Amino acid sequence: MFAVFKNARKMACGAALAISALALAACEPIALNTGPTINPSKPVKVALLVPRGSAQSGDSVLAQSLENSARLAIADLDGVEVDLRVYDTAGSPEVAATAAGQAVKDGASIILGPLYAEAANAAGLVAAQRGVNVLAFSNNTAIAGGNVFILGSTFENTARRLSRYSAAQGKSNILVVTGDNPAGAAGRDAINRAAAGSTARVTGSVSYELSQQGVINAIPTIRDAAASGGADAVFLTATTAGALPLLTQLLPEAGVSPEQYQYIGLTRWDIPTQTLELPGVQNAWFALPDPAQSSRFRERYTATYGAAPHPIGGLAYDGIAAIGALAQQGNSDALTAAALTQGAGFQGTGGIFRLRSDGTNERGLAVATIQDKKVVVIDPAPKSFAGAGF
């Protein structure tokens, strides 16, 4: 889902635009304040673009989970009918562009998906020519804007939630530790922006090469930066599948003790569950969707389909929930950008969320820690955008 674009689509700036996985159209951002009108008394035509047919392992399972979640959401709607049509993208920008074009020809009032950033970028270009909005499953803010809104949870959401919570707990001096890859750089930038919008401050930043030896070599630098900068918190962008296990083993051994420095994670530290066994992650802070809401969705999905949903399958449910809530109001302009970005937001599988005018999103997140190898929520997810946590 995550990719970095030097030239990202913001809005179609001409008539026929070439679509390529290697060269993406670069246009100045133009707000799409209009969109297809709908007849509230008739079914809303929604196109769902999924990565079925991709060569990437697991995409077929994910595609089915997204479709299942969307249909589950449709069944939960009250007083609104949705005509859902599913289009396969094979995870390809070119196929996604073709699918988006066909969806628009078929009368889609809005497009839900696709997943990968390049594919969402390509679909957005085609849909923009007909004034159709796209709710992509990507978490890449680089493609957000114009007629493309991203539903995936972003680094910005997590960094903002944790920076503000950390500062409120008296841990306001943050050292950022990140891998030297595009995702690491994006995470570092998100933390910097979040700190600037709170009372926290970034005391420094240390990156490491993405290898075992690279992490080992960076440990003394991290230790020295934490001490010399007066840090009282270490914000790690590492993932559980990447450098996190090694970092949380070596840092305490080098003197960067969790008792002295609050460990904070930009990613989920409870997935997979084996991570909870690691000594170094105990008492660390990370953010996650509202556990109660997430649990209800998993239980309902499992009861309906006989297996648990994919971790991001619920994004399709969220998209349908938002579309249904807007259509239920009975307005013909329910799916315009102005309507999609209503301030009150929507209720999704992981709690409240809302779409922003710049195409990004805000999600209500809980702050959790790991105690005795178990996840413990220490600050609940907000129930509204006027509450604590924002």
C-alpha cells in the first residue's frame, strides 16, 4: 500500500492522460467540489476495485475479504440500497485505470478502492475526468487530494495521537529512530509534523541501515543521541516484521532502558501476537483502532463468512458505511467532496473516522501498552471529534 511518489496525481489536469506505473501524471491540486448527483430513491451505484488477479501472494484472499466486508456493510444499511459492482485490478495501475473507466461507463457514482497507491493514483486520474470521487484503501498520503481520498490509517494519525499523549504524560522530548528507507523517512516526517503541532519536541533523529548489522552499528549512535539531546522518549518507526525485535533487545542492553526512556511505536506492536512475548516491548506505547469496535466487526464477519477478516479488509466496510450514511440523508449531492468531508465523520469498524479536504483522513485511535505480555488500553479511543484524543 505504501509507496513514495516524486510526481503524484492530485487531479486530472487535461483531457487524455497517459497512465504508467513508472511515470505518473503530475498536476497542480484542484479541489473537486462537485460529483455525480444521485437519486436518493434509487440504489446507489458503487464500484469496488480489488486486487484480485495479482501475482502477489495473499492478494486474492485480501480481495475476497474486501468484497465480503463491503457486502456485510450493505446488509447493515438502513433505508439505503447499494448496487455494488466488483472490478478486479490485478494490483496493476494499468488494469486499475481500465477498471475505473469501465466503472464510470457503468454508471458508478463513486469508486471504492483500489488498494495499492499506484493503482489508486491511476484510477483517480480516469475517474476525475468524469467528476467521480475515489475512496482508496491506500494509506499513502502522497496520492491524496483532488478526487482521491484515502481510507487507510496513516502515519500522521498515529504520530499525532501518540505525540500528544506522550507530551500530556510528561514525556515531551522525543528521539526519533527510523530505518533508512522511504517508509522510515515518511514516518520520521510524520512524527516531526505531529510534534510541531503539540507541546512535544523532537530532540534528534537517528536512522539505521535495514540489515542486522546496520541496526547493530546504529545502537551506540542512538544511545549517545538520547543522552546528549535530553530525550525522555524514543519513537521507533520499525515494524514487528522488521527491525523492532532486534532494536528492543539491543537498546536496553546498551543503556537505553525502558525504565528511563519511554518507548513509543509508530506501528502496531501487538501483531503478530508473538511480539507480546518480547521483553523489550513491555510497557511501550502504540496506537490501535477502538478495540471494542474492532472486535465486534471481527465477530460479525467471522460468524457470517466462517473465517476472520483480513487486517485491512474492514476498510471496505468503512467506505460503504460512509456512503450509506450520506445517502441516507436523502440529498442528491451526497457523494460530492463537500459531503464526504463533513466534520462529524462516520462510524467504522475501528471507531470514528472522517475524510479531510486534502484527501487524507482522521481516525479515532486508542493508546495501548503491553503489560505482562498482554495488550492494555491506557487511553481509550475518542467517541467523537470533539472529544479528547484530537
